[in-house]
Amino acid sequence: MSGSTTTTAAAPAALPKLKTDWLPILLVPALALAALPLVGSGSTWVTLTVAALAMGMMIFLMASGLTLVFGLMDVLNFGHGVFISFGAYVSLIVLVPLSAWVVVDDVWLNVAVLLLCILVSMLVTGALGYAFERVIIRPVYGQHLKQILITMGGMIVAEQMIHVIWGASPIPIKLPESFRGAFVIGDAAMEKYRVIAVVLGLTVFGAMYAVLNRTKIGLLIRAGVENPEMVESLGYRIRRLFVGVFIAGSALAGLGGVLWAFYRQTLTAGMGMEVNVLIFIVIIIGGLGSVGGCFVGSLLVALVANYTGFLAPKLALGSSILLMVLILLWRPQGLFPVAKR
């Protein structure tokens, strides 16, 4: 038979590549460069920028869990700040018996204390998130108004539990000795702890991106968001996957709580609830449910707050709201809108 009549398998059509929207990403360096002539001093600009990046990473770590829960489960959890507070307080389980490791000027012991605090806090807040989902969230799936009311009630109850367990008075905690001070490059000073926060934030963002976009679990979760019935018909328990997402989101909030606690060096029961508004501003700016948008939004909020605080301190408190208004006037669905919303 001639080659033209030979039966051959049709080559699979190439999948279209998703185009990356670079414009929102470029806002971060554009904002930083625009602030340079306003700040004037190069060393001051470097110090402010590194401090803002560290703050942005801590905000991202605290907000990423809520972004996951809302983006993948469509759950409005106004009690998210509770997991931040619990994560901070649970770190005392490690800090009290290992207080000698905190005051000694040994990098490895100090890193070990920080990692142990993070591990214990993530385990405890993950377990708390599992209980929170089963008792409070599960009865109100798909009912946003009830979710807001019941999660706010859960937040109040949990805050009172912190008062019962650890007391109502603020508790000071000490930053590990090796994390104190700053790296000095020329005339610019970069606090060591802020640099550590930047590294941890980038690591977590990279891990989240890889899991959601490069693994089978991430594929199943995203497919379950679009068509849960189809995923169930293939034999996968989508409800279990979503519970796992809620646990992961709660654990990430606990991680953010540990870093926030060492940054403030004081524990209060309402420390997580105090940043709840800022967290919601970040996920609205980024695009409800977008992890990448949450990351970019956190950096933008922190940069604007730091630069405004230096140039016009009286405007610093309202800078985040002003930024949100400007972003939504430009892109009403946020920087990286999720297709479903």
C-alpha cells in the first residue's frame, strides 16, 4: 500500500500555552524604582525595600492559607486570624524548655529553635483547622453569609480560649541571638531576621506553586474546583482533598504566626485578628483565590506601607486601602482574577 493510505496514529494536538500576565508582576519593581528618587538616599531606599519585602513575605504567609481555602473551597473564613494567634502562642511549647538555645549566639541552635517552633505550630494549627472544618465550616458549605457569621463567632470563642490557656496579659518573647542585628553593605543595613523572612516566604511560595501546578494532588484539587462530580466519578474523594486543603491553609497561618510573633516579640490573643483586615485587602488585590496574586499583592501592600510611612507618616495607615481602591479601579477582579469568579 502507498504511504498515503497507511494508517498512522494522529499526532496529538499541542496544548495551548497559558500566557503569563507580566504587567501586575512588573508593578513591584516599578513601584520600588519610582520610590527611589522620592526617598533620595540610596542606602535608606535599600533598607526600606528589604524591610518591605520581609513584611510582604510575612503577610503572604499569613494570607496564603486563606487564599487557598477561599480559592479552592469557596469558603469565607473570617476566623482565619485565630490560627495566626494560636501558631504564635504554640511556639511557647518550644521556646520555654529550649530558652537556653535562644539566648546562645549559635546559628545552628537558633535555626533549630525557629524550625522546631514552625513545625510544632504547623502541626497544632493544622489539627485545629481539621476540628474547625468539621465542627464549624462543614454545616455551612455554599452559604457565604452563614460562613461569615459562624466563623466570626468561632474566632471570638477561640480568642477567649487563648485567654484561658495562656492568660490575657501580653507575653514577651526573645528573638534568637543570631537573628539580631543587621547585615551592613556600604551604608545600607538589612536586618538579619527580615532577610530570613524573605527566604522562608520565597521557599513557601515556590513549594505552593510546585504542588498546585506540578503534582497529581494539585491537579486533582484544581480539577475538583472546576468539576467535582467528574473527579468523584473517577474514584477520588474530593471532600477529603478539600479537608486537606483547609488543614494546609490553617498550618500556613500557624507558620505566619510564628514569624509574626518573632517580628513583634510580643504575644497577644488578638494579634492574628489585628491583621485580618490587611489579609483580606491582600487577597482582594491579588484576585480572590489566586496564590500568585496573593504573593504580588502582599509585596505591593508592604512596599506602599513602608515608603508611605517614611515619606508621609500620616498617610501610612490608609495606604493599603488606597492601594486596593486604585487596583480595583484598574482591574475590578484583582491582579490575577480566578476564572470561576
